[in-house]
Amino acid sequence: MWASQATKNTNLPQVHATSAPESHPRTLSHAIARSATAAAIDLSKCPPKVPAYTGGELVPTTESKLGELLRKFAVAEDAVGHARLTQDHSIVHSFIVVWNAFGAQIQLAVKARQQVRDARLHLDGWRGHLKSAEQSNTSSSKLDSYRHEVEQAEDKLVSATEEAISLMKTVLDNPEPVKSLASLVQAQLEYHRSAAGTLEQLSQEMTAVVTSVESEFRESRE
């Protein structure tokens, strides 16, 4: 409904009122557009004719330039708001979803690195036991047991290291995070470019109206 009112009596394509949406888009630009539209509608409610003087003949009134600009401003802010929604949708699907999956890969790599540290500590512990046993009167069977444990700890460390290297390589070689980061920048660029273009056109139109209003104001005071 508000868009229909905002484009009324303008050169913009007429927007016809439809059933009200369940909720309004929650962006700052959309909120500004709704406020500007409400103000423009209030300004348009002035009577079509007013007395030229007390008790005098009724003469038609002209629509306020402010109301005209408020309608254009509302339409522009609505366009900026929709561009923001497009950006946000693109960021969610092209960046956040990808980086959430990438984050899971990173967590696996981090966990693997922790397992390497644990395996290293485990190996160092058995090496310490073996060294202490070799320096004391420990039986050969006990020494063999310690050496077996050291060998197993070494194998575990090698296996954990290879797993960590493989997982980290998967993280570093994955092209999706790089692509998604580029998509994030592109989405922001397209939003700001669209918003700048919309506001630049609005600014040019407003500048022309401001010049006209100032000129009319000066003439009325001469």
C-alpha cells in the first residue's frame, strides 16, 4: 500500500496495492522508506482548495515540494533496502554456509594437531620410563616391555602426524573458502554500487527541486 501511495503522481512506474505482507522487511532503509511515505501521505491530505483570504474565493492549492521529495525519497530508500536484502541473501548462501562447513574442516585439523601433541607426550613418557629402567637393575623382560611400548608410541606419533598433515592439506587446498570470500566482497560491492546509483539519481532530482524552491521563495519575497 505505501509503495502505491509513494509512486502516485510521479514519473515512476505505478505500483498497485496488493494484500498486506505478513511482516515488513527489517532493514533501516525500509524503515526510513515507510516513515517517509507516511509523512508524504499526511502532507497530501491538505484540502484541494483553500480561501485566498478570510471569507474569500477558494483557490486550488499546489502540492508541497516536500511531499514530492518525500515520495521520491521513500521509493529510493525502498530500492536501497531491497538491494541490502539481496546482498544479505547472497552472503548467507555464498559465504556463511560455505565457511560454516569450512570451519568444521578446520576443527578436525585442530583436533588432529592436538592428537599429535598428545602422542608426542605419550612417547616422551615411555622413553623416560625406558631410560630410567636402563639406568637401574631392571630385568631384561621389563626392558623389552618398555621398548615395545616406545615402539608403539612412535608408531602412534607417526600415524597421528600423517593424519594431521593430511587434514591440514585438505584445509589449505580447498578452493571453496577463497571463492566464498570473493563472493562476499562481490555481494558487498554490488550492494554499495546499487545503493550509490540510486541515491545519486535521487540527489540530482533533489538538487533541482531545491534550486526551484529557493528561487520561488526569493521571488515571493521581492
